Amino acid sequence: MPTTPQHCPGFSNFKHLKSFNCKCPKCGEEKEIFSDEFDKTHTCGSCGEEIDFTQCTLEGEA
């Protein structure tokens, strides 16, 4: 009987990520963004407005 791993392969690469919830400045829609994605531009899935990372709040470690 094979053993089941305690976590997904590659998990150790992501265990220190932090999750941030960002609200769209235009419509207020929330988007979850991880700490390794700050170098990317994110837009609201609802209205298309660019999300300002200074408005993000830390939700905890992912």
C-alpha cells in the first residue's frame, strides 16, 4: 500500500507565502494576492481597475 505524502510536492517552495486581500479602489471587489505576486500588475476581475497594493491587508500565511 503506497503512503500518502503529508503535503503536495513543491509545498516547501510556498510555505512562507503570505496572502493579502486587496479591495478594488473603484468598485470594492476583493482579490486575494500572494506575496510572490507583488511584482505583477493586478486588475479587478469585476471592473478592470488596477489594484493598488498599498490598500492590501495581510490575512495570514498561505
